[in-house]
Amino acid sequence: MILGTPALAAAAVLGMATQITAPGDGEFKVVAPNSGVVAVHMSLLPGNKLLLSERFHEIPTEWLGPQLPNGQPNIMFNGNVDLMNFAANSPFYQPNQNLNGFLTDTAEFDLNTMNHTMVRYPAFTGDEGYAFCNGAAQMADGGIMVAGGDQKYLLMYNGQSYTTDGRRDVRIYKNGAYTKVATMAWEPPNKQFSGRWYPTVVGLPNEDVLIMGGHTIYYEPTDPRANNPTYEIYRSSGPNAGKLDAPVALDVLRESFPINMYPITYVLPGSGNLFSLAGNRSAIIDYVGKRETRLPNLPEDNIYPRSFPFAGTNFLEPLTLANKYQAKVWVCGGNTRSAKADGPQWFSNCANCLATAQCYYMEPESEAPKWTGEQMAEARSQPVAINLPDGVVAVFGGSSIGHQGGNAGIPIGGANPTQRVMFFDHREKEPARRWRLGAAAAVPRQYHGSAVLLTDGSVIIGGSDEQNFANQRANPYELRLEAFYPPYFKLENRPALDLKATPTQLGYGQKFIVPFTSDIARNISTVSMIKYGTSTHTMNIDQRMVELEVLHLSTNQMYVVAPPNANIAPPGNWMLWAVDERGAPVVQAATINLRVSNKGPDAAWDDRNDVKPDAGVGVTPDSPTPPAPWDAGTGAQVQNSALPYQRHALASTFLAGLALLAALW
Ligand SMILES: [Cu+2]
């Protein structure tokens, strides 16, 4: 048999190639000079648009004079103590018009035209507060819930005084309209201490939204009244639709005060409960039964607690069929402790604390959850992590010294920005090989940076304010948007979905067809969905990647199952991705709204069009098990859960070619 030897040799050679993502460093490019507002908060909207919000461009009190505290000339000083007029007329703020006669801190940015539109409440009654420092999450219908914010009393504008307390506001942004829908509970008698500044917002499997933690007042770490160690649930349906339940207390938040803001919180795929980490304390939260089950504390390892202002970043590893959708939470970076800062006020400022490269990961729903340590390729505080469609996680921005926080132009922390993208590939077996550095961004992003994945597979990165002066930047308000093009942008002929024929909405477990514009279905190694991102302060709680089960394929179509349930894939807008054996994702993901009520009939599939996986599938030397058999009854390939990503597809295509030659001979 003439084919035996070359086929085996080919399989062996290709099997050694464990490169399953495109090689290279990727590329950055500044794509817009003005995002409208500083992108402190960034959410992806349908139609390739972003919702952005920021802090007012106020002049810090330290700057109300012609000289800086360090004796340098104050280039922002214009003698005007009307703060909002100052900002509106500041050369550093132009051509931002968001203070021009109206109070708003929010813009919609259109990535198709690279223009922004300021977002305004339908009418400013004085009851709509400041959304800076909010928590945000995408709702089931694609609206963005923006909860909490900041308090600013007696801001002057054109001789009028405004109070703009947004700490108790619950708002929904949808189809260009921003509406206040509810007011959160507060703790009388002191109105000063109420609401949530730096909360986490989580879209729940049942379409309600949970709002958790935050402080009642701008960072007052020594005042226990600042703590708000509770969550409250916004009901999306039922008799209390549009209302908030009474707050429920959480020990994990109470005990970790004052370093407990923006708790790292994910819907767990197994139970639908929440994983939450605040400071170094973690728990599983059953918000239905109102029970809290403690998990091991994060090791201290001479690192500050991982919440604001000492946060690193966090992400969920892709949820794969191979790992049976077991969640693995990563918490990476932050700040090492310094003896200097470890006095009684250690939590207020550690401008000289070095960043750490230390990560920890945990599977909260495993039998014996524990934290395991691992080092990143570079130390960072306050970076942002993004799930890419090829299964890699890309980490952007951050600082190598100091931490989050500060007033405009007055850094209390971060300096020496880390501008190279850092890649994490969970499929690499050796921890040391999982992390590597790539290209450097043009724009530093320290405190208040943000990023989301776009539907073309690029990442848009924005924001950063306050700390830019630490690196001698003239303007503390960074308005530039920069795109990152991952290494797969170098691959030619990326596959393409037939976007006119992809579904726009799906229910859980629904079978549907993934159509391509060419006959490349057998080259596809993974089909997955990634949820639209909402990013702020190193957090991107909505974002997660879920691999989908493929039942059949023809030359140009695949027959795929939507995520099994809303615990694995909480409802909302998701991107549909398919990635070929080179690691090249489709040029444009389809957007699919996923929710229980969308469930329609399964798509029909004609078995006569099936292209069976080639003989070589699953038998390359690095594959631990032989290929899954086909089920004679249904024609479906029995899912082989031992194969996370079919890195052997290239070999199988080659083998199929040889088999075809053999047939011709
Ligand atoms: Cu902030």
C-alpha cells in the first residue's frame, strides 16, 4: 500500500505542530482621534457601535491656581472656578461638546463612521445623576443596564448649580435612548452615605439583573458607612417587573471592606449561581435561596487584595466541550505589597508599589475548588483581558508601578504603562508557554482604560485618564481609540459566514445551520459564541466564550447546537464565530440574540449532504483518543469530549487529499 508511509509521515509532522493560533504579534493602530467622551466605560452595541461614559473633566482643587503643587506651570489653569465651564472651554476637552448647554457624560460611538453622538436623558430634571463609576451589564434584549455612579454636589454651569448624584440610579440604554428605570435602596438617615459607587452588575440566567457591592460614597476607606456589602436584584419580568428587591447582605463583601469594590462575579455554568471574589475572599452565591457558600481565600503572597484600587484583571477561560463547560476563573496581576505602604492607611495609596505577574485560577464548581498560582509573561496592575475568537485571551494596557485611582491629572498610583499586548493560550500544556508578549500599543492605557472585542475579530481599546500626567502626557483625558488586530488578521482568505442566512435569534439547545460563503466547512475546527462585552476598571463580566457542539457538516454548512442553557450562556447578544484549522476566525461574526423566549423549531438538515470527517480526524499523534464514531441512528458524530479544539484538522485534510488520490488511482 503505497500511501501508508507518506500518510503516517505527514500525520506525524503535522501532529507536532501544536500551533493552533496564528503566529505573530498582532498590530495596533489608532483609528479615531476623539471618542467623544473618555472611554472609562465601554459596551458593545449592535451595528458596530459603542456606548461610552466617563467622568466630567473637572479641574482638581489642587489645580485651581497658576502653578502645580510641584511648582510647574499649570497649563490647565484659566482662572475660571466655574468647573463645568472650565471643562467645556478647556483646550484639553475640545472638541467635546458634552457640556455645551447640557449635562451628560455619555456618548454613542459609531465604528462605521468613526463619529460620536452625545447621549442625553430625554429631559434633565435634576433627578438623573452622574453615571461615572457605574457597573454595567447587557440585558437579555440587548439593552445595557447602567447602575450606580458618582456624586457631584453643586456643580456650577452657566451660573446655575446642579446636584448630580447618580449613585442610586438604575438606567437602561437601548436604541439610542437612555432611561432611568429605578432607584436603588439607601440607608437613611444620612443621604450622604447611599447607593453604589463601583458596583458590579450581572445579567442573570432568568433575565433579571443583579447589582452588587460598591461603596456608598467616593473612596472613604476608613468610614464603615462607606461599605455597601449587599446585592439587589432588578426584576425584568413577573409581578415586580421594573422593580428592585430589597438588598441582601453578603459576608464576602462585608469582610473584605474597604477593598471590595467591583467584585469579580460570574454566572456559573453548572448551577447558575454566582462566583464572586472581593478582596481576597471568594464565595458561591445562591441568589435564589439567599445562601452564600465560602470558597478558599485567594493566597496573599505579599500581594494586595485584588479589588479596586489594587485590581489586576480577570477572565473566564473559554468554556469548551472538552472541559464540559467547567468554569475556570482567572485573576491576574495587581500590586505587590510594599513595607512603606503597610501602615494603618495602607489601603489609601501605594504609588510606588510594583505590579505583580502573579495569577491564580480556580474551578469554583469542581469537587474541591482551590486556587492555583501561575505567572504571566509580565507584571501588570489594572490591565484589561479580552476573549479572542481563536481561543486566546489578550491582555491590554495597565501599569508596571502603582495602581488604580486618582484625580484628574493627579496620579496617585499608576505609572510606567505596560503597552504590549499579552497573549494567554489555555491549550498550551506548559504554564510557561501559555503566556507571551506581542506588539506594543501606541497609546498607554492606565487607570480607566477599557476594551471590547468587535465582530470582525479586532479589539477596540479606549479610555485612560488621570494618570497620563505620570508619564508627561499633556492631556489627562485620553480620547483616542486604538484597534488591535490579532495575529489572525495576517492570514489570507479567512473563512466567511453567509450573514444573510445566519439566524438573528436562537433559543437554548436549538439546532441551527451555520452557513459559509464557500466550501470550507470541513476546514472549520471550532464553532463558538462570545458574548458582547461591557468593560470598565479591568472588569468585563458579560464577556465569555462558549464552544458549540457540531452535529453534521456539508461542504458549506455546519449543523450546530445553540448553548444548552442560560447558565452556560446568559441571555443577550452574542457573536457567532467559526475558526478554521489555521486559527483564522470568520471575517465577520454574526450577532445572535440568545434567550429562552426565542426558541423556535430546529433547522432541518438533509443527511444526504453530509461530509463525514476524514479518516485522519482525531488520530494525529497529539490526540489522546481515536475519533468519535458516528451514531448510526441519528447520523450525528458522537461528541468526543477529549478533543478541545481539533488541532488535527490540517492533518486530516491532507490525509483526505491522499485518500482522494488513492481513489483516483
Ligand atoms: Cu474609576
